Amino acid sequence: MDTQTMILLVIPIIVIHVILVVINLLNIKKKTRTKFLTKSIWIIIIIFIQIIGSIAYMVIEGGHDHDSD
């Protein structure tokens, strides 16, 4: 596989990853509290563990604000 083909395969993955991180960070900013970990710990996990941290946040915390529970 040549370099141009590799770049064309990697670009969509990078774009999806950046979108996922931004959505999760905006979701954390919007929430007043989280279920399991503090907001600052989640931010560190999402930034440093990358795609796995983003997916873990989405699975564990979900998309709902938990103040109304």
C-alpha cells in the first residue's frame, strides 16, 4: 500500500476521533455532575486515553444529565 492510500484510510478515522472527543468534552462541560468519576478525571481520561477513553465515557456516563434523577 502506498503512502497516499494510507493517508486516505487514516483521515476518516482521525476526523471521527476528533469529533468524538469534542462532543464528549462539550458534554462534560454541560453536565453539573457525573455518575462515577469527577469531571476533571473524565477530561484527563478522554484526552490521554484517546478513543478508548471517549467510548468509555459514552458507555459509563451516557448522554443524560443526572441532576434530574
